[in-house]
Amino acid sequence: MKTLIRVVAVLAFTAMLLSTMSFAQAPPVRPFHDGPVWDITFVKVKPGVGLKYMEYLSSQWKTEQEALKKAGLTLNYMVIQTESHSPNDWDLMLMTEFKDLASMETNQDKAEAVSTQALNSNDTKMIEGYQERASWREIMGDRLAREIILEPKK
């Protein structure tokens, strides 16, 4: 009889412990997950040369972006135009989409080689191009942004 009482006591105690513990507690599910990374350049186009800068974007810049995309180094790119709200505000965003931050950083040397080849360029040509474009626009800043996907990760 003593053994039966001990067994019942142990079972009751175990039941009390088990009710307060959770063995298979699932981690909380976030209602979103991290998406791709965007490299965003904010540009202020100088008065009277907007068409000239857009011609550059639709030729050389686009050629470079397409080569990077074809090489699998970027996912997408876009140009977004808006009105500026002050004399020191930007009016164009140049955006390049990368799979993630790690692949963007890892592939920097490859991206430079692809760009140089796509534009048939060298250091002298690149410097001259930078100087010419500086008379058309002002770079107001750069940002790296991560897209947030508003769905739980699958």
C-alpha cells in the first residue's frame, strides 16, 4: 500500500510540473520578414540640364544596370522622380536592388569589372564622366534600405 501511495504521489507531482512546463513551445512568428536590400542615391538635378542627365541615365547608367542584372549581381533597378520641396532637396532617386547585404558586399569587385566592361571604360573615361555629370547634378546622399515583406517567412 505504501508503494501505491508513493506512485500516486510521484504521478501527481509530475502532473503538476508538466502543467507548468511547455516542452514544444514554438518560437513567436513575426508577421513580416526581411526582403532585398536597396542602394538608393538621392540626386538634385541642376536647372536647365534635366534632359541631359536623363539622356545619361537612359544610356550609360541603364547599360551598366542591365549588365549587372544580367550577371546576376543585382535583381532590379529604377529611377523615381519627384518634386523638390526646398532648394536643398533632391528630385531623383536612383535605386538598385540586391538580394541581400552580404551578396552586395561580396560582389563589389565583380560589379566593378562588369561595369567597366559594359561601358568599355577606363579610369580616365570614368573620371571625365564624373566631372561632366557633376555639372548636371548634385548627389544629396545615399542610403541602404531593407525591404520589409509583410508576410511571415515561409
